[in-house]
Amino acid sequence: MTVIEVLSGVLLAAGGFFVVTGAVGLVRFPDFYTRIHAVGVTDSAGAGLILLGLLLRTTEWEVGLRLLIIMLFMVITSPTAAHTLAQAARRDGVPVWRAGDARR
Amino acid sequence: MIGSHYVYWLTFALMMIGLYVVISHGNLIKKLIGLSLFQVAVFLFYISLGKVDGGTAPIITEGTQTYSHPLPHVLILTAIVVGVATLAVGLALVVRLFESYGSLEEDEILQRDISDRDTTDRDGVAS
Amino acid sequence: MTAFVLVNISLFAILGATALAITRMRALYEATMLTALFSLVTGSLFVLLDAVDVAFTEAAVGVGISTVLLLGVLSLTRSREAVTPRRRRLPAALVVLFTGGTLGYAAQDLPPFGSATTPVRDHPVTETYLYQSQQDMGIPNTVTSVLASYRGLDTLGELVVVFTAGVTVLLLLGPLTRRNRPVKRDLVLADYRVLRVVSGVLMPFILLFALYVLFHGDYGAGGGFQAGVIFASGFVLYGLVFGLDRVQQVLPQRVLWVLIPLGLLLFMGLGVATVLLGGSFLDYDTLRPDDPAAGQRLGILLVETAIGLTVATVMTSVFFSFTGRGASR
């Protein structure tokens, strides 16, 4: 058990934790915009940390390069998807939840 | 017994959910969705037959001895693409049906067919 | 109870829950999105069952193309399902119970899951596919060598089905004649600036990735079918964001009509060429008599390119047909 392995294990566990919190948020949050935020956490923090953890475990540079490329595309695409969803909801007139409102 | 066959039974359960949608629902798009559920379950069944315990993907590398069987993979890989092509044909038919009947419900379409036939019979005019 | 079994069962549980949710849902847009989720989870299961090529295809087809097609049809028709009457439910349930029971009973005769001594495993052809292929053509990915060479005729048949399906959709939905009037744009996705910029930036990378998948299919997961679908999804993304007109400036319908049969003709022509060179149909050894393995590799590359060409163009033109239908009404 080297330091790298421990570090990668911690990163993977943290990533898994963020994925779970994202899922919980998707169920528990009160409105569309906050739910997008929860999903965003799954994508960026969860997947990002898992990819970092995997990166520490690779022995071949080709695999590492592929993981880096995947990370780059996740960084580009997932905020775009979240942003476009939120903007589309805004245009459609989906109301924003305020403290005290009912869940929808 | 249960421990060694559970995957087959789970795929059959998924297959039956798909089949239920195809038979019971009247909406044509929903029927196609059910058909693709059924199809995916069949794919899973095939692939599970090719799996070997302790095997890896059938890409030959040094130091690996056990591989899962590649033949089901080949069959299913092509079947997936053929599946989406046939789904496209089904959907095209659905669009044409909707354009001429104004409905996607099987019952309503049949109803209109029957009432059309009745009117032509009564008038004695072929449509 | 190993971790493998546990992961397997939990993925199946997610699949079952998704499938049940799809049956209960009357809003078809939501059902379509859940179908995409179903495909994605199936893809994970395929990886678990060692079928990486299949997982790749399922992810690209199930999440990309078929979702877009379903959504396109929903926008052309009605997205709300009528309530399923009770009289339809009972017979369906009976049929399903009977069929499922029969299948479950028959499954007892199947070899245990993961067994290494099934009839398929013990057949001499397994030896050929897995080990003889290394001398015959030297391609590590046996799925590719079986697909394009050992069972090349089978794949040709599948490609003919894809071609026929594409032609059928064109015949059903047009456009067989080019309409010259301006097409009304109700899709305003290009107004979303971030989406527009990002998809413009991503487009070349998607096409590059498709080429990588096509030419890397000998060594890892990938091949003509996956590459074709990814290629098509690149154009589908462009068409969704910028509208049908813009994407047809890049890839006119006329070009597609030439390219769709071209892939199939390339595949068949290769078969005829091998016959003329003195071998049997699709026997690539004859392409390079001095070095049969190199001939095999050349043949497989050509066949994969042909598959990719036809699949990509069929999928793209099917998408054009559906969106064009919406714009012309």
C-alpha cells in the first residue's frame, strides 16, 4: 500500500460520495434550478474526482492521456448542458423557488 | 441453481416488462419503446451467455489466458445498429399514420378504419 | 456473494425500476429520456460482462441516435399517451406470465452463468476465433476479426438490412424532391450562445473521434458500426443546434444519396474482387498472396470503412428525413 494508492483511494471515495450527494439532491431539492445544481455536482466534482483517482492508478501514459482527455471534455460539456437547461427553463418561465414555497 | 442462473432470470424479467408494454399499451410510440426494451433484454441475454468467469474482454493481450466468447459480441453489436435502423422505419410509419389518422392510439385508428368502411359500404362507393 | 454479483444485481435492479417507470409513464418525452437511461445502464452491464465493443455501440446508439429519433417523432406527433384501458391489461399480463414462466422453466437447462465449459466454448471454432486469429491476421481485438473476416458474409447481410431500412425511411418520409422554399425554424437552439459555441468547438473533435474509433478498431473497442454512429451523431448535434439548413449546406442530401450505397458497394465489390483473384467470397488472403495476414488486415480495414460509411450516412439521412418532415408541415 503506497502513498499514491491511499491517495487515489481517498479521491475515489470522495468522488463516490459526491455522486451520492448529487443523487440525494436530485430527489430532495425543491425546484428545477436547484436540482440542476445537484446534477452539476455529480458531473463536475463526482466524475472529476473519480477520474483523478483513476489517473493516479494508471501505469501507462496512453491510458493517462485518455483519462485527461475525458476530463477535458467533461469540463467543457457538463457545464454547457447545465447552463443550457437552466437558460431554457428560464425562457420557459419556470419560477424560482423561494424559502417557504411548496416543493414542485 | 439460483446462484448460477440468476442473470438469465433477470434478463427474462426485463424482457417480459418490454413484452407487456408492447401488448397492453395502445400508443404506437409506447409500443416501439416497449419493443426496444424487449430487444435490449435479448441483447443482455446473449451477452450473458458469452461471459466466462474470470475472463476479460476478448482483446488478446499478453499474460491473459481466459477470454469471454467473442461470437455473441459480434452478433449483438450488429444487431444493435440493425435495431436502431428498424426502429427508424417503425417511427417513420408512426409519423405517416399520425398524418393520415390524426392519432397514435391503436384503438382510435382501428375505430376510424371501421367507421370509414361502414360509410363506404352504405354509400356503395369505393373510397 | 462476490462484488461482481452484487454490482450485477444492483444494475439489474436499476434497469428493472427504469423499465417499470417507463411502463407507468404516460408522458412520452419522459419515457423517452428514461429509455436513454435504460440504454446507458445496459451499457455498463455490457462492460461488466466483458462486451466492451457492444457497450460502446449501445451507448452511442441508445443514448445518441435512437433518443434523438424518438424525440423528433414526438415533436411531429402527440406526446401524451391515452390511459391504457383495463380490458387490455389482463390478457397482456396473462401472456407475459405464461411466456415468462416458460422461459424461466427452460432456463434451467442452460449452462450455469459464467461457466467455462458451455457447448459454445467447447466448439473448435472458439479456438479459431481466439487464438488462430493471431496467426491468421494478427489483430488483437477478436471481435473485429470475427465481425469483418470470419463472419464477413453475416455482416454484409446486416449492412444490407441497415441500407434497406434507410431507404425505406427515405421513401416513407422523403424528401425525394427538393423543396426550395425557406424552411421555418422553430428550433432556436442556436440562440443559446454557450451551446452554440461549445457545439461548434466540439464538432471537429467528434468527427476526429469517429475516425479514431474506425481505425483503432483492430486494437481496442471500436470499428465501423460504432464509428458510423458517432459520425452521424456529430452531424445530428450540428443539425439540432444550427438547424437543418446549415447542416445540409455542409452535407447536402445529394451527397448522402451517393454515399449510402457506396459503402455497401465497396463491401460487395471487395467480395467480388476476392472471387476474381481466385479465392472465395470475402476471403482477403487473396489480396496479398505473398503475405495473407497483411491481406486480411487490408480487407478488414476496407470492410470497416465501408460499414462506417453506410451506417453514418443512413443514420444522418434518417435524421434529416424526420427533421425535414417537421419543417415542411
